[in-house]
Amino acid sequence: MRVIAGTARRLQLKTLDGMDTRPTTDRIKETLFNMISAELYDSNFLDLFSGSGGIGIEALSRGAANAVFVEKNPKAMKCIQENLESTKLKDRAKTMQMDVFAALSRLNGEWKFEYIFMDPPYNHEWEKQVLEFLADTTLLADDGIIIVEASKETDLSYAEELGYSIIKEKIYKTNKHIFLEKE
């Protein structure tokens, strides 16, 4: 895994051994950032269920002003911190080793994010719980976008009931990205 573009271009990123995390492949990451790169510069980026931090680090490398990484697993958080150090991006990063909902509670009222990215464990409906939680916060900027990485089978048809519109969906071989905004 590596940083694809920007100031940390081509730098290798560490990942965790085993199946605890699923790093987003370079090809899928590149497709994702090609879709959002026009508005990424100087934005605040929230990376939930961060794993090794590859998505948030890519955002910082491509010009995001700040990125907040939320990851409960201590080994994964150590990996994120090492990756931020090696890419020289730690000065624009905040790491939070805790449960996603505890982190969102702490961030609410202090931060507004143009991008909230989440890649929760597949098929456990974590994305639904996070979307429900986010609906009652001020974390998403007025023109902000939530991006959910999920299995191909994940159904977000309930999103409208929570006050979101699905604005785009990009399907890959094994997973997909769903782009949402507040209605």
C-alpha cells in the first residue's frame, strides 16, 4: 500500500498483519480520490474506522487542511501514527484511539468536516448506526459529503429516512462507495 498522489506521493504505508483490517486497494483509492479531488483542497477530513490510515493520509497528501483518524484498535493506531510520521503529515493530523461514537461525541461542536469517510467492518450495520448518530450532530459541513465504503450487498435505502440523499454510488468487484449528503 502506498500514497498515490500529492506531497507524500509514492511513499509506502505500513499495514497490519492479519485480517483485522482491509486496506483499500490502490486502484479503488485512486478512483475514490479522482471523484473528490476538486473539492478536497483545504478541507477537513474525518477518517472513521481508519485501519492503517491510508485514506486520511491520501487526503492530507492531496491537500486537505486537516484529517482526524478514529481507530479503536491500538495496533492499528500505532500503524497510523507511524505512517503519519513517515509521510511527514502528522502536523495536520489528529489521532483518536477510541470507539467511533465516543470520538464523534468529542468532536461535535468543535469540528466541521467537508468529508466524513467510514470503512466499518462489513455486514454489521455499523454504517447505519454512524449515520443515525451523525444526523443529530453538526459535524458535517453544510456542503459536506459522507462516503461509506461497504460490501456490495450493503443496502442504504433507509438513508432518506435519516435525512440524507445518496448522490453517487461507485461499485467495484467486491465492495462499493456510497456518497451521501444531508437533504
